[in-house]
Amino acid sequence: MLNWLPLALLTALCLAGYNFFIKLAAEHLPPAVGAVVLQLVAAGLGAAWLLRLRLQGQPVEVSAKGLGLAALAGLSVGLAEILTFVVFKRGVPAAVGTPVIVGGSVLLAALLGLVVLRESLTLAQLGGLGLIVVGVGLLARG
């Protein structure tokens, strides 16, 4: 198995940029405009990657279930983008809003993994989630 941690950390860097630039853009655009621009750029990036795969002759296997789940992910991220713009438009500092949003999403995704997917966590991993709960709680208290 390839080491996933460097890729996960790069992903975290990209998500940090995503939240940081939404915070900055929210000061200059209505949330709906910002969300549309963000989604168009993201769709263009995905389309370019798909085109590259096709031009290289790599097979792209698609299933109805996969398309449906990807559509639900798109719905979720689209709503998250709009709501993030709205949160930051209300003047919430990036240093508070981002950790609450991201930390909350981590907790909820972990709960879905545990309950729906029947995944398991070690005691240390559960402790890490507990620390996120404490951190989000402290940040939200203001």
C-alpha cells in the first residue's frame, strides 16, 4: 500500500486554501456569485483531468451507483460552499469559522463511518476525535 499521509497532507493544504480564499472572496462578492465561480473552476479542473485520462487512453469505468454518489457529494459540497460564503460574509474570523466548519465536518464524517459503514477506531483515534470536540466547543464559545 502506498503511503497515504503525504497525499492527505497535500489535500489538507488544498482545503486550507479553499477555506482561506472563500473568506477573502466573501468580503468582495455575494455568496451565490462566489459559489458559482468556485464550482465552475472546480468543474473545469475535473474536466481537464478526465480529458487527460481519455487522451492517454486510460479506461474510465463508470457505474450508475458511482455517478449517484458523486452527485450527492457534489450537492453536499455545493451547499457547504454556499454556507461557508454566508458564514464568512457575516464577519466570522477565518481562524474561528474554518476550524469549526472543518472540525465539525471531520466529526460528522467519522460518525457516519462508524455508524453507517461500520468502521472501527482505536482508543487513540477516538481520543483524537474527542479533542476535536473540545476544540470546536472552545472555538464556538468565542
